[in-house]
Amino acid sequence: MSRVKANQIRELSSEELNARLGDLKAELFNLRFQQATGQLQNPLKLNDCKKNIARVKTILRERELGLKRA
């Protein structure tokens, strides 16, 4: 999964965000496994995946608190 903009994530429903979060966590696990076995070709994918997880969690938390972004 490539880097995703926060505006694109905000268009998704909460159920879709939770599903995306699960997919991202599974992808991160696979990337870490590849890194540990020396098979990871592009280590920057780890950072992108972590940042995407943070974006999704941030937007879920904003919705939980009822915050609106301008």
C-alpha cells in the first residue's frame, strides 16, 4: 500500500477505517518478517506503513472525540 493522504482517509467510513487499519497492521507484520529474514527490498516501506497506520488512528480518534477538521 502506498502513502495515502489524510483527506482520502477522511472520506472513508469508520468501518472501512477499521478494516484498513487491520490490513495495514498485517502488512506491517509481513514487512517486519521480511526485514528479519533479509528479504525486504525497500526498507522505506516500513516507514510508509507506520505513517499510514498513524494517519488512520488519528482520524479514528478525531471522530471518537467529535472533532471537525477545516
